[in-house]
Amino acid sequence: MQKTKRAKLEAKGWKVGSVQQFLGLSEEEAAYVELKLALGRALRQWRNKNRLTQSELAKRLKSSQSRVAKVETGDPSVSLDLLVRSLLTLGASHRELARIISQPQAASAA
């Protein structure tokens, strides 16, 4: 956020900070959330690259379309196991999984 915009918001009484600060997350909790979001984004990209609908992917995973939607959007009920298994089902290699996990995450601002 630009300094001038931040200053104007703060002058009007708004508090500006990160999602981590807003939710009171520890560094570990924030890293875990970012990891799940990165894997979910990667899953959507792989699904689109393979020209599959959420329903088609759900059939491959023996799951439901709504569950695939939750996986892609980072729903807290989704396990890391399901995220990784879904990517492997679409053909992601161990190396590609490592790349997804190791990419620096963009800072989330509130």
C-alpha cells in the first residue's frame, strides 16, 4: 500500500496492517495458511491446464465437486493430505510440489 494512502486511512481512524496481525496468527500459523493457499492455487492451475472441471476432478479423487471447490479456495476443513494427493492425481511431480511449497509468498495486507 502506498504511504500516502495509508496515511490518509490512518488519519481517518482506520487501522492498517496484515492479515496475520488482524487474525492474531503466529508466524507458524501464518506460514501454514499460506502453504495451504499456495497448494490450492496450484491445484486450480493444474486442473485448468488439464482442462478438467471441478466435477471431473472430483470423480478422479472419488470426492465431490463442492469438496474440490473447497480445496481450491483454501477452506480450513481441507487437509494437506487431500491437497497433495489431488496435485499428484493431476500429474504433479515431487519436484513440482517442492517448487510450489518453496515459492516465497506475497505479503497479505488488510
